[in-house]
Amino acid sequence: MSEKIKISEAPEGHAGPGFFATSLDSVVGLARKNSIWPLPFATSCCGIEFMSTMSSHYDLARFGSERLSFSPRQADLLMVMGTIAKKMGPVLRQVYEQMAEPKWVIAVGACASSGGIFDTYSVLQGIDRIIPVDVYVPGCPPRPEQIIEGVMRIQDLIGKESVRRRNSKEYQQLMEEYLVK
Ligand code: SF4
């Protein structure tokens, strides 16, 4: 095998001749975190930074995330990039609801995270007012390196998430708080 090809590190476990034992959480986490299918919900300038992040120079494909999905049902990472007007809020929520579990959300840039410079009646002051957010990427706009950092933080979360989390009472409660169906 070429030395240039890197493979993911094996999870912690017990190895012996002809066997390797580890936890189900570790194996599922390893598979999930290296095969994220992002749905780019880009409404303005931060989306342009994301285009750069996807391009050959920054190459998000290195993280197993090159397969963008514009269909919510085939995506597990919602990346919200840009100013979200209040009128757009119900659309964003519907996209989130259409994504199958397990799913994660990154708010990319100041607008998605907090409304940014648009402290005005028509702009949603952060998408976490309508959907739960896992990682916030600061900046106006964030550089591609920051967006990659956000994806890596999501990978950390995904890799450590228990397969039981989505059925837990705490998670159900979180969804109820956001009135997510
Ligand atoms: S955070 Fe800045 S760069 Fe990003 S969408 Fe808002 S105004 Fe544009």
C-alpha cells in the first residue's frame, strides 16, 4: 500500500491472534464520522467560503465529506451558511425535520450563529432559535480552515456519540423543546 494512503486509526479494544474486540459505539462512531453527507443550506456570502472549502485547494473530501446532498433524506449533516431571514425559518426547520436520524447541525459564520451584523426585525438572530445546533463556526465570513475545523469538531462529536443517544429521554426532551416532529 502506498505510504500516501492513510487509513483511520482503529478504535480502542483488545486484539489477539485472529480477533479484535471493541465496543459497538466505537465501530459505529468510526464509520459515521468518516462518511458524513453534508447538506449545504447556503443563503449568502458564507456559502461562497464553503465553495472554496469544497474545492481542490482545501479539499473537504479528505474528511469523507465530499458527497454533498441537496436532498435532506440523504444527508446527515446540515450546514447552515448565511443570513437566515425569519421568513426562511420555517423552510430551514422543514429541511431539518426531513433529515433522518442521526443528524447533526453546524452554524457556519456569524449570521447563522447569531444574526451577525443584521440586528434587525427581519433576520433570525441565530438558527438555534428554531433548530438545535451542535457546532458553531465564528467569523464573518469564516475562512475555509475554520469551516474545516467545524467539520472536525463534528467528527469528534459523532465519533464519541453513543448509539443509544437518539432514543434517550434527554434527546426526546430536546426535540420537544424545539417542537421538532
Ligand atoms: S457571517 Fe458575514 S460573510 Fe457570512 S453570511 Fe453573514 S454577512 Fe455574509
